[in-house]
Amino acid sequence: MWEFLFRLLDDTDWIPLKDSGTWTSSHMWLHVAADIAASLACAVLTILLLFIISKKKNWPSLLLWSQTGLFLLVYMGLHLVELAIWWHPVYRLDGIIKAIAAILNWSIVIVLFVKLPRLLSTRDPQSLQNEIDERQKVEATIRDSERKFRAIFEESFQAMWLLQPDGSVLEANRTALKLWETSLERVLGISFLEAPWHGMKPSQKTALKGLLQRASQGEFVQEEIELSDDRHRASSYDFSIKPVLDDQGNVTLMIPEARDITFHKRAERKFRRLLESAPDAFVITDENALIVMVNVQAERMFGYRRKELIGSPLQMLIPDAGKPEAMEMNRSLEHWTTRLLDHSSSGLEFIARRKDERHFPIELTVSPLEVEEEMLVSFAIRDVTERKRAEKKFRELLESAPDAMVISDIDRNIVLINAQAEKLFGYSRNEMLSKPLDHLFSEGTFAASASEKMDTIIERSLSKALDSAIEVVARRKDGSEFPAEVSLSPLQTKEGPLVSAAFRDISERKAAEAALKRLNEHLEEEVAQQTRAVRQQKDLLQCILDSMADGLIVADEHGKILLWNPAASQILRCDCSPKSIFDWPCDTKRISIPDQNQQDQLPDSGHLAPEVVPLSEAIQGKSVDAIRLHLQHHSEELWLRANAQPLKNAEGTLQGGVMVFQDITLSMQIEEELRKSEERYRAVVEQQTELICRFRPDFTITFCNEALCHYFGLKREAIIGANLLAFLTPELADTFREYFSAFTPGNPIQRWEHPAGKPDGSMMWQHWTNQAFFSESGEILEYQGVGVDITARKEAEEKLKASETRFRNLFERIPISVWEEDWSEIEPWLEFLRKQGVVDLRHYLQQHPEEREIPLRSVRIRDVNDASVSLFQAQSQSHLRESYRELFQGKQFEHFLYKLIMVWEGKSRWEFECRSYTFLGKPLELLTRVYIPLNDGCLDLSNVIVAKADITERRALEMERMLAKQALDERRAIGEEIHDGLGQQLTGMAMMTKSLHRRLEAKESPEADTVAELTRLVQDTQSQAKRLVRGLSPVEIEDNGLMSALQELAKSIESQTEIQCEFKCPLPVLVDKLEVAKQLYLIAQESVNNAVKHAEATKIMIHLDENDQRLLLEISDNGVGLPPGIKLGQGLGLRTMPYRATVIGAELEIQSDESGTSIRCILKYDSLPAVNASTNEDFPE
């Protein structure tokens, strides 16, 4: 026995484990520490297991746990033996313990197989308690659901019943009992047909019986019924019966419902009448773009009958025909249901087709109609053929303008000119566009006058107010200056206000004005001399007038009072001193005229005071003799007798008039008030900026204001009496007559937009509000029209359409993925969380994972471009918009959560990099930029713009570059170890062998030759070590490191192959940046290796040169060139060389043909980047 034990502990047959193999110190102590830790763990587990068994008296499977404890003890002994083997190789003891461990393992396996069914069937107390708690929660939920159902059933606005399969009543809600006008106790258990149905006809009871029979067979039925109350008022109900089936398909319960649809029926009839009376054509479609309703105007416009249109697709009226507008229309039809739930679209223009195959332009106004859980789309269609013709003539009008026309935006940038502007300023059209308007003015002129004028124009642009012309000094392209007159006018467009500037060269007029000024100064001097002589005569005459008893007033031909005496003030009760007869205070009025003859001689006073009417006649060249005037001054009546005579000079020219009168106290107050009222009305009309006119039913113009005369450039006499149709085109005249025939006493006011021609041939757009005045018998007496010029608005609409087209083309053709998202539905949820006191949104969502889907479901994708569909491998744009949530599942939700947190923090711009996957599972590395516009300082979450750029290839190149750099660093480290360690030792050995050789040679020892051979071998080894160091780290830190490395590269290629490799560098090239030198050397090395491996070249040339602006590295060979079909970026070499060039800011050019390949790397010093500078070229500017 003892011998066996000693034999087990005998270690003489083997060596310790630490002496076998090539164990390092770290490897050995790792194993030792692991064995010690495992032994201690087994000991602790054994103690814990014994403690648990001692506490649990009825522990199940005690044998199994005992075997496990014994196995842990054996396993602990095994690790202790493994630990001892490092110093004492007791392998026999180790084998015995391993055999014991194997026996214990199999005994545990056998016990587990026996106990396995029992162990699997055992349930712990916690799981039983969890099941009890779950059942209690379910029961509470059922009771709560029952209470909610009862509340919903009783408070429903619809009448609801619960019936047995045989039709007897089980339950009825309050609305149903109110309909039957009875209580629940009276109807429980009776047949549904025998219930008190008030006002139900026998035919409807028969139909109701059939519905109950069909429902009892498991069929859902629905029908409209009509009931009458005590007052015989009919009400319509939507009646339905829904059967409830058990698992075998048998009917266990029936649920009838009755909904009052009386108001809906009435509204439907009103809607149809309103639709038929609409002036535009209306077409209503369902979600599938099938026509469900049209009005009579639609039948007239398209030439179809109503039966032909109902049920037809809308594309029948708006066909494809290869037109971009119609194709866009068809794409829009597929998404109207979702895009028009809360919005409507107006001003959409398309090409429509009539039944006779004629095409014509139309304007659509699209609006959603939600009817009983059904979405309909309403299309208001208007024929815009005439408007299109007018828009075509606009540019012809601009080019035909006599003045130079320049149109600029509010920032004074020129956006449109005509040919006259090119001729006047000497610029071509392309040169003037986008130039500032200041460029056309002399320095200082624009800031002094026109600048303030334009600011005023912009401020008044909303009121359509036109400003008068201003004079400035303009400047041509050649620098010459000239006086010009500029008329600035505002133009309102949807893109913002514009300013129209009409330039006119006034050089000749300025010269004429200067000559006129000199002549005027000469005349003023002569007049001054004559004035002094007249003044003396006037003083004499004034003395005579002051002594007269009669009143006397003298006025010139313009009504200006030249002279009057004190008697005139006393007789006329006038204390002031009016300057003219038109300024005379109107405090007297005419009452009557003594006789008919005198009434014929003297006209009405009009707006003049009646006492100066005779004088007004005199200054017109008429004589008034002994006329009597009956006037009333305040409460006093005044009668005057007046004589008035015209004053003429020796040549018979009218100079004015004189009136002499006596106080006979006359008044004409009533007629004067009437004239004053009429004058006020006329003044108001004349001051309006709108175009106002009146005309008879035969379109003869009877009145027009000054604004209309100015607009058409005609005098009032040329317009009044003319026919209104003369100002319209012949094509528009017939439409005009038909339009005015639609006026009725019930519809006296109508509005109309149409083009109109000016006398100069130009065409403008106008908007008129016309009103008809009717007699008591209903006949039209006169029309009145108020119009405004809307040409600018029409131009703006056309520009807006062009701008929308440009934006759509840019959106669809941009190479990066662009998403337009709507986050507005998330805003209420975020506001709710803030009110709840949530500060950290990420922490909140971690605590409430059930709410993570709320923001994701609330985001709507409004639009994506084709690049997005291609990037994420979607089937179409609609597929990407509807299924975008699949891209944010699992870990990808963190990317969406990051954007949500940025919105929570109020950020409007940010970018981040992330990993995503396509719909087909392809991984993507994306650089994402998010932009949210601001509206009054707040985020506009309804228009979130997200741009995604694919940087997968860039990440791969960065990884390849990082691995290449790590390899280069490792090679450099190895080279430095060889240089600093082995190289120094070889140098020392070479010195020692040389010294030993000299000493032996001095002693003439025969070993001197052997030592000399040893010295040569050491020197060869030293040279090989230097070459090895050069290959591992080719570019030295010194300035000439690149030249030396390239020279060594050429030598190594020649020594290793039969290819002639030559390095040329005419002048020294010093590269002071180590990173730049490394990348240039690696480009050259890759190019040379490609030439050696693939080009079958016999000669390779490496050329390095530089000048003041750039550095050139060129590698060329005389091989067979690149294989056909190989492009830049295919293969690791051809992909990493351009990337290395980009890192240092260089340009790489590769040219290849049958005569060889040339690779040129050009580094411009002004574009040399900082070392390790990163660039971001994923988003194009």
C-alpha cells in the first residue's frame, strides 16, 4: 500500500512542466494563477453547498447534490495536482484523480437522466404566486371592461338592442327606449317585431321581419327605414343587425342598431343643389379616383353625359398623352387619400380632354371630403384657355415697351430686362441679370434719391400705390453718365415684392430746360419793371373804389380776385379776404330768380358762391346785365342786383371780369347745397386708384374716373360715349356679352378676370367687380364697374410655377438621399411630457418602453426622392414612405431616438453618423444631416428636412488606410529595433574584428586571413541589415528622405528583378512633412509593384520634380497597360492610391494604353492640407 502511494508521488520519470517546451515567465504564472483561483472557487462552492443542504432538511434530489459536492472536491484536487506538476511532475497521481473525476461525472449524468422528468415538472412557489396574481388582474380587467361596455351601451347616441336568436328583446339602451317611447320592463322578453314602432308602415315591418330572419342565419344586414312622429314628421334611420357567433358558427346573440340620418339626408339634398348652381365644373371621386358625382357645368365643359361620367376614372378627363403635367397628376392620384386629409390644393394646372378628343388647359382646386368614414376628393375645374393666351403675350408686351424696363427684387438685384435696356446701357442681357440695380446709377445718386424712393415703393407695395417719376444720373457700361428719368412701381408676386423701373434718357429735355430757365430769368426782369408802373395806377384806383357806395370786384381770367372795395365786404357780409372767386366763402345760397328770362341768362352757381356767379360769367367772356339774386346769409335773406362785364385788352383778348352790385339781399341756399354734395361725390370718385366707369346696357360708357383715363392713356372725352367692347379683343367680346346677360335682381354683383388691350397695343390683365342697377320693373338701367390691374399677379403666378418646377427637378436629381418629414403630431406629446415634469427624455423612455412607439408612429414621411429609394433598396417612393418604420427596428431605434432628443432640446440643425440597413438587409454607413426651419423663433416640425449620404466606401477606405498605417508603424518599429539593436552590435563586431585582424596581421599569425574573412562576413551582414531597415522604413525624417527612399526603391527593383528601374530627380526635392512624404512613397511603391506584377514591363521610370507652385511624382512603364474594363477605384491598389492623394490634397491622373501606363501625382502647395486633416465631401454644396 505504502509502495503504491510512494509510486504515485514519484516524479523521477519526468521533468517539471516549467522546464519542458518554451514556456515564458508570463505564460507559466498565468496557468499557476488560474489553477489557484479554480481550486479556491471549488472549495468555496463545496462549503456553500454543504451549508444549504444542512439548512434544507427536505431538499429534493439529495443524492444528486451530494455527488455534485464530491465532484467539486475532486475537481479542486485535480487543479492542485496540476499546480504541483509545474515543479513536481506527479503525473501518476494526476491520472488517478482524473479517472475519479470521470467516474463521478458519469454517475451524475445517470442520476440526472433518472431525475430529469421530476425536475422538469417541479414548479417553484414564485411561479404559482405569479399565476394567481395574473388571474386576479384578468378578472379585474374583465369587470372594468364590463362597466365600460355598459356605460358605452347606455350613453350611445344610437339606438341599440340585444336580441335572442328567436328575436326576443334582452336589453335596450336609453336611445332605443326613447325611440319606442316606453320603458325597459315593458319590452323585455317580447318579440322585436311586436315592439311599439311608431309610424312604421306595414311594408317596412315586413322588410324588418326579413332582416331578422337573415340575421338569425348569421348574416350582417343593413337598410334605411322611415318613421313618423305624432305630428307626421318623417325621420330617416340607418338600421343594421349584427349577429354574434360562437366557436361553432351558431348565432348566440343579435345586436340591432338604428342611427338617425335625417339631418344627413337633408344636408345631402342641399349639397346637390349647391353643386349644381356652382359656376365651375365640379367632379367628385372616391379613393380610387373613380368619378362618383358631377354637376351640369362638368357635362357642358367635357361634352359627356352624366351617366357616361359616373364610375369612369378621372384619367379619362385628364389623359397621359406623354405630358409631364398629366403624369404628375396620375402620380398624385395614388396618394390623394393620405395627403389631403387635412389639406387642400389650389391652382393646379393640367391638360384636359373633351369627348370630341379636343384638349384644353384647366385649373384644378382639390379639396378632401370626409363622408361617413369614406374619403372623397372634390375637383373644381376651370377652363383657363384665355388666360394662357394672355400670359403668352406678356413678354411681347415687355419687349415692345418704348422705355428701358428693368425689374429687380427687394434686394435691388436685377431679375428681368427688355431690349431697350440693353440698348440704353450698353450691357448684354446676361451681363445685367443678377447685377445690383445700384450699378446703373452714378455714384452717390442712388443713395441720395432713388434708394429712398425704392424703400418707399417696397413699403407701399401691398397697397398697389404707384409713385411718380424721379430724375437720376445713370451710368452706361462704358462709364459715360447721362440724365435719366426713372419711374418706380411695385409688383406683388407670390415670391415676394418686385420693383419695376422704367428708364428714359432725358438729355435733350435737360438741355431745353436750361435754355428755358435763362429765358424765364430775362422775362422776370421785364415783368418787374412793368409791375412797378402798374402798382402806382393801382393805388390811384383803390382810392376811387374805397369811396364807391356800390360793391365792386375785379378778377382775372382764372378767377383770381385782383381788386375789391370795402362796400363789397359790407354788402356781402364777408369779413375775410378770399384770393379768388373759387375760395369765396359759401355762406349764402340762392333761393329764387325773379323771372324766367333772367334765369336763362344766368346759369347755376355750381361750386361757387352765388354772389360771384355773375363775375364767373364775365371772366368767361359773357355779359350779365341787371340780374337780381335772391340769397340767404345765415338767418338773413339777401337780395342783390348785379352787373358783370368781361375785361379785354386792346387786341380783344379776355383778361378777366368786373362785377358791380348793390345790396338787394337774395339767396339760393338750397340749390347750392345740392351742388356741393354732388361735388363731394365726384371728388371721392376721382381720388380712387381703382378703375371706375359706368355704362348703359348697350355698353356705351357714360362716366369714367381719372384713374381709368390715366390707365388707358386716353382723355376723358375719348372714353365717354365710346363702346366698352372696343377695348376688348374680338374673341373676348362674345364672352363679355354672355357674362353681362347673367345679371339678375337677385344676383346684381359679379366678378370677372379677363385680358384687355391698351391703345398702344399692349395687353394687360384686369379684375372687375361689376354691379347692375335695376328699375322697379326689373329692367337694367345701368352698370357700374370697379377694376384693378392684376397683370403683376398673373406674372407672379407664372414665375411661381417655374420656381416649383425647378425645385422639384433639383429634389429628384440630387444624388444624396433627401427626406421631407412631418413631426407636427409629436409636438403635443412632447408638450405633455414637459407639463408632467420630464427633463431627461432618454431616461423617461428607458423607464417607459411601452411609449417608444408613440413618436415613431406619429412621424409622417411627406416626400422622398429617387436617390432615397435606390439607397434603401425600396420598391418605390410610396413603399419607402409607408414602410419606413422597418428601418428603425431594434438597435436602429437609437438613431431615431437621437433625432427625437435633438428636437426635445430645441436644436434646428445637427448631423451625426450611424449604421443602418436597407430593406434587403444590406448594411449602410450613413452621414445624416437634419434641418428644421424656424417660424417666429420656434421649430416648424411640419417640414423637417433630413439628408442622408452613404459613406460606406469612405469608411472602408479609412479602415484600409488605418490598417496600412498600423502595418507601416510596425515595420518602422521593427526597423528601429534592428537599427538600434542588431545594427549597433554588428558595428561593434566589425570594429572588433578589424582591430583583431590588425593585431594578428602584425604578428604574422596564420589566423589573420580567417579573421579578415570574418570581418567581411560581418560587414556583409551589416549591409543586409541596413537594406532590411531601409525596406521596413523607407522614408527618413530628414528633408532628403523621400529622394533617398525612391532611389533605394529603384535599386531594390533592379536587384530583385530583371526590370530596368531608373529614378530621376533633376533638382533636390525637400519634403518637410513626414506624412506627405509617406503617402507619396506609398503611391510610388504601389505603382511600381503593379507594373512589376501585371504590366509585363521591361523598363520603369520614377520621376520626381518641383517648382514654386507644385510637386510632381510620375511613375511610367512600357508594359501592356491596364486590362480593358478596369476603372479607377476597382481593386485595392487603384482605390487606395486616389484616396492617399486626397489625404494630402493632391490630384492623381492615370493614363494607360497599349504602349504602357503613366501615373502622375500633382501636389499644389497652396492646397496642401494640415496633417491628418479630415474632409467631408459627402454633401455637395
